[in-house]
Amino acid sequence: MISGLTGLRWPIVGLAMASLAMANMAFAAKIAYYDATYRASFKAGVEHAQVELELKGEKLPSKVVLRADAKRYRNFRSKDPLEVGAKEIVWRPQGKQSSLHYEFEVKHQRASGSYDSYITQDWALFRGDKLAPNTRVTAARNLRSRTTLAFDLPKGWSAETPYAASGEHSFRIDDPKRRFDEPEGWMLLGKIGVRSERIHHVNTVIAAPEGESARRQDALAFINWNLPKLLDVFPEFPKRVLIVSAGDPMWRGGLSGPASIFLHSDRPLISENRTSPLLHELVHVALGIRGDQESDWIVEGLAEFYSIQTLRRSGGIGQKRYEQAMDNLKKWARRAPTLFAKSSTGPTTARAVLVFQQVDAEIRSLTGGAASLDDVARKLAADRGEISLIQLQEIAQQVAGKPLQSLQRDRLTKPLVEPGP
């Protein structure tokens, strides 16, 4: 009897799987699309852009909510119902075509006095997720956008974005994980110089305003040398990465975004302490993770760990320089009594690098060299999203086969314990 029942089980399972596959195919066949077009108009000497979001299709979202800071976005208008609040704009598209218009203030000054978004007579530098306020769409479950970003630019201006061009000053945005695609990442418009090269599967583009002291060719050669070693750890690195650069009054550091990086033109490719601001940001692009309220040290520590390791593996620094870099981090790390904070400071990041050095050594020891921190980082990059200590512990345990002493919380909250010889 048992044998007979077992024999009947497979046809039933097969039928269930076939039914599920047919249901999925039916749902996929019902997917409907509408066109969403962001049109941004820039004029030389004008410090804001005129932006239009146009929706067009047989069916449109019933409601679009934009979270908009009044200091950067103003003059929202549409022929269709529109509610303009202090923090949210509620737009209710009607019919088969609807448009929303607003003004975007390009310049944005940080508390330090420098800028992370700027515009001059000849160029504009900003993030796409600032050009378009964070947007939440209410629509039928099977309704998807086909989104295009288009620029209307002064004569002689060009545009570089994280997206491949689909026409003159036009870019197609396609994220399969989203039902409504929005612009993201760093963007540079204006009279600009560009250098690009395909490195393995990555189309690497480096852009800066004309006349700036950016070392585009040097940076491209540096990436050509180091990116292959980074791809060994992160094979799913984006197919296109944009690095934009400018001088003062832009922020004097590096900032990553989806498939893109900003790096101040005065920042060195390799610092005197043997770390690399550019590689640090490239690791952020590769990982695509963010920490929870206490785990920014994971994000920043991994970025700094792999910036140094990549230089070591590519031969950019030798063993002696590597050891000097780690010694410098040990001195700095003593200023960090704990790792857990909303934002990782320099000493906290230095201590995090030492923790990951210990994690790497412990995994290699437990697995007889069959696995390493690379396997953990690769898993994090595949999952992306928010990360916590508990998630890191779980992934590390999967790789090592048992919980790691180097990632125990009580150990991370005590004064620094340096790795043994």
C-alpha cells in the first residue's frame, strides 16, 4: 500500500507544478504597461530645472504620491487632481495621459558648507533620485511602467547618467524588481569631458566638466588595473558604472550611488595611508547594502577592507605597504570603543576593517582554506538591501559551518582585541 501511494504521488505533484506554472504564465500574459517619461529642462545660468513627469497608456496608476522637500521642489501643477502638502504631493492621474510639472532646485549645501549637488553656467551635477522626489504609486498589481529620462539641454551640453543612452539626451530606466522605475544615481550634464572603456563585462565611464583638474585617463587606467580583482569577489557587478568628478565647492570626498560614484577631483587614487577612495566607493557599488540603525560599520568596514585588499591583490601595494596600512588602522581603531552607531566614523571604520580581517582568518581556519570573507561578501552583494549584525552572523555561519567568535556581539562592544600573529 505504501509503495502504491508513493507511486501516485509523483503525478499529483507534477500536476500541481504544471498548474502553478500555467498560473504564472497567465499572470505574466496579463501584465500591462504604461509609459512614464521624466523630462528635465535646464538653461544656462538658471539654478533650477523644469521637470515634467508624463504618464501615458490604456491604464494609469490611480494615485502617485511624491515625498518632496519644499526647499528643493516647488510649483507643482497638473490639470488633474493635485493635493500639495508640506511634505507630500498627491497626484491623481486621469484618462490615458496625464502630466505633473514642478521645479527642481539643483544646488544643495551640506552642513560642512560644501555641496553634494551643484550647477554653474556650464554644467550641473546631481543625483537622479534628487531630480525625482521619492515616489509611491498606487496601481493594479499587474501594471508596470516603461520609464524614460529625457533632458532638454542648452546648445553644446551633453549628458552622462548610470544608464545607457537610448537616444539624444535620452535614457531608458529598467529595474525588473520595481513596478515603477525612477531615476537613480549620479548624473553630470553640460560641457563635459568623458573617457570610457569596457573592462571585462563592465562599461566604465569617467566624466568631469571641461576645465576641471580631474584626471580622467589616470582614473581609467587605475580602474583597469584593479577592477578585475574586485570582479573576482563581486562577479555580479553592474554592467555599467559612471564615475563623475568635479572640484570645489563640491564635497571633498567620495559618495556612491546606484551604479555610479562622485569623487572630488582633488582626491588621490591611493591615499598616503594606502587606502583608495575610488576603490572604497566601487565596493559600495558592488555590495549595494545599507546598515540598519547600528550597523553602518558593516557597510563602511567592508568597503575599506576590500579597497585595501584589492590594492594588495592587484599588486598596487606590496606586502610591506599592506602591513603598514593595517598598523595605521590599528592605531586609529583604538579611538572606537564600540562599533554600534548610526553612522560609522573614521575610527569606527578602522576598527571594522580589523574585525573583518579576523572574520576572514577565522573562516579560512574553520574551512581549511576552502572559504573566506569573499564568500560572505559575495552573498551580501547578491542579497543587497539592509544588513544587520544578526544577518551578517547568519551568512558567515553558512559559509564557515559554525558561528564565528569574531562576530559575537559582546566581543564587538568591548575594547579592541587585535588579531594574533
